Amino acid sequence: MSASFKIAIAGLGTVGGGVMKALAARGGELSSRAGRRLEVVGVSARDRAKARGFALAGWTDDPLSLAKGDADVVVELIGGEEGIARQLVETALSNGKHVVTANKALLAKHGLALARLAESKGVTLKFEAAAAGGIPIVKALREGLIAHGVNAVKGILNGTCNYILTEMESSGRGFADVLKEAQAKGYAEADPTLDVGGGDTAHKLALLASLAFGVAPDLNAITTEGIEHITPEDIAFASEFGYRIKLLGIARRVGNQIDQKVQPAMVRVRSALANVSGAANGVLVDAGEAGPFFFSGRGAGDAPTASAVIADIVEAATGAPSFVFGRPAASLRPLDPADGSKAVSPWYLRFEVLDVPGVLASIAGHLAEAGVSIESMIQRVRAPGAPVAIVMITHETAQASVERALKAIGASDKVRARPCMIPMES
């Protein structure tokens, strides 16, 4: 076996700890796969005194020193789009070291510049763990599904949101109650905004869109909506129509443009995505003539994410060259965003209204005025004087038309809450 492949790891939290434990337990087999002995020569984290269950070889309090030492690859598991994480990655690449990272926020914002830097130094920047945890979707898009191109990528990319929606469906409880439980179990952060607001999914979607379509990552082109407004009633109504609600990241070709969005959507209960439950992730790829491909698995946690990190380390050790986003950085074109308001689909609409004469006729009138045709409707009767729920499913209609109708409907003093609209994905 040739000279060792030296590894430096910055960040020893859940993922970093998982990487260290896997290397300790299976270092011999992994080295055999790499063709070189894998050797951890440096580590850094916030607290050296913390009990971790593994040796801290080459400890340093300064993570930037890892990028200046004798490591062949620097593994960045600190997180964050700026600060020390960005400095570490830039310094490592500038010093001719390979980089492996799970940092989707960093790559979504600075991916193009970092790809250019890596190429100029003749090193690799790998990020399988940055999108969908242990699911090998990055490698599939970068190397596997290239023969016929990709028409669309659609996925459940955030385990926290999927856990919350799954629990809301199974228990009938509200969003706030289930979120609190998710935080207690460690599925959600103390500040869950990035997850439940859709931001984490948007970071991952930006990377997948770049790999799929040869465009520079562009967060600003992604329309993002979270799950905070989803109610148990919405989930129950969806079930009546044969659907489940999932938070989806969607990127698809629309002519020569790309439409990217993160949004709650209804998916048919018999579909693969609808049956991704709990904290799992799932990604559906339309690879043109090659057909649809579905990937699912654990999207977070020490073992699956560490698995993706180690796969990248082994690949870097073999010396196999690869462009960061599957193409030379110079060929990544600026993303030309499609007008998402022109997207056509059936829509789920829910209105909370006063139970008085003329309300339904008024709603129907505004919808007709906007060119929105109704396929089916459910009205639930509640206690006298209480608002009632009116739920409608539309025929295929452009988003802009539905929004125009709902703006007019929502202005009525008979409508007691903001109307809810959720697309129904085929």
C-alpha cells in the first residue's frame, strides 16, 4: 500500500464524531478501498475536554492551522456560510488540499467561487453529505444520470419537516405541539426557523439544481415557503382526497429556464414520496429517456451522514478527478429563473368563513372571475356562530390566477383567516 492519506477534521459534533468512530472501527477496510492507509493527523473542535469516546489525534485549538499543515484532505464539519468555515475551506483549497464538507449553506452561497478555486489548484471539493445525508444523490447527479440529461429533481430534503408532518398526520396534533416534541427528541433545533421555514431545503435544492442542470447555485432564484401554516385540518382533508402533505424542494426545466421552489405540496398516497415517513429523505429524479429514479434513506444523523463524508474521503484518496458540480466551473451558466407564477397544477384551497348566506357564492364568483375552475368541494359544519371550513380542489390552473382570486376573497370581512393554497403534485 502506498503512502498514507492524511486527514484533518474540523468539527467533532454528531457528524464529525461519526466519521472518527467509523474510521477507527473500519479503517483497514476503508484504507483497502482507498488504496492508501487513511490516517487522521489533525482535529479541532470547540471543547477539547468533552468526552467523545475516541482519541483526539493532532488536536489544535486553531482550525485554520489544519489547512496549513501536512494533511492531504481537510474535512469541514463546522457549518455556516461565512466565518471560520468559509475561511477554512478557502485556505485549504488555496494550499492545494482536497476538501470534504457537509456544509450546504456555504456551497449554496459560495459554491461557484469555491469550485473555481479548487480547479485552479488541481484539487477536489466534495459534498455528498451536504444534500440528503446518506443518500448518494450528489454522485448520482454528478456522474450517473448524465446520458440523457435531467428534466426535474423533486425531493423531501429536510428530516425535521418530514418528521413533523408525519407525526401531525398520525396523531392529529397541531404544528406547535409536534415541533416541541421534535425538539425534545433532537429532531429539531432550539431555533427551528431554518428547517421549518424551508431555508435548509432551499440550500440543498440549490446544490442539486446545479448538478442537474449545469447552472451556478442561486439561492435568490428559489421561492421558499415553510410548513408553519399547515394545520391538522389540512392534513385530514388531504387524506380524504387521497393525498399527503410533504415539504418538497422542486427544480425543473421550463423550456430553457429553470423553476426552483420549496413549498408544502400534496402528493398522492400511492406515490414513492408520499411514503417517505419520519425523519427520512427521498429524492425523485426525472432523467429523461433513462426514466424516473427514486432515492430514499436517512437524511441526517451520525451514521448516514458520516457514511457520505467517508465515501468522499476515500474517493479523494484514490486521486479520481471530478469537477465540483459535474462540469468545469467556467461552464456553469447563470441560472435563468422561470416565472413560477405561471406554474400550472390542481390546487387545494381552504377558507375559514362565517356561516352566513352568500359567502360561498362570493368565493365562487371571485374564482370564476380569475378563471379558476372547481373540481370538487367539501364544507364542514361547526357549532352555530363558529367559522366553517370550505375546501375546494381546482382543475389545473396557473398559480397567478389562484393567487389573484385568493387576494380578492381574503379581503372580505366574512373570511376569518388567510386562505390556504397548496399545489397538488402529479
